[in-house]
Amino acid sequence: MITIAMFVALAVPSVADAQRAVRAELKDPDSAKFRGVKLEKGDDGKPYAYCGWVNAKNGYGGYTGENYFIYNFKKGKVAIVPPELASPALCK
């Protein structure tokens, strides 16, 4: 028998949830364009995060170029990293 607590622990947020979390960190959330969003799994095989690329407008109204992001839903944290600091290995 699965209890509600077990179901919540097993639930993985959707891509839309991940995009919403990333948008919350942007100056112009409505301008966000996402690419390559994928679910990441830990060494234990359990999903813990979404990663991908986002391009959005800055405070001057221009697009900044794609930045790598990771949304760790286990910790409720978003990190947005400039491309020059991102490694292709970050989002396997």
C-alpha cells in the first residue's frame, strides 16, 4: 500500500515546474527560451534535478545568450551559470 507521504517522496517535478523555477530567477521571466532540458539522476539512479540551457532578456531588453542552468528539486535550488563557466559534463 502506497501512502500519500510515499507518493510525494516518489513524485518528480515536470519540465514545466523546472522552467517555472528558473524563470523565477530571471529579470524578464516571460522572455525565457529553453533548450536541451533533461532530467538528471544521481549515482543511485534516482532523479534529483533538471538541467539545460536558457536564454532570456536582461534589464536593457536584449537577450543575453544561452546560460546553463540546473534546478535541483531535491534541494529547491536553481543555479544559472554563464556558458564560459559551464562544462558539457554538467548536463550529461
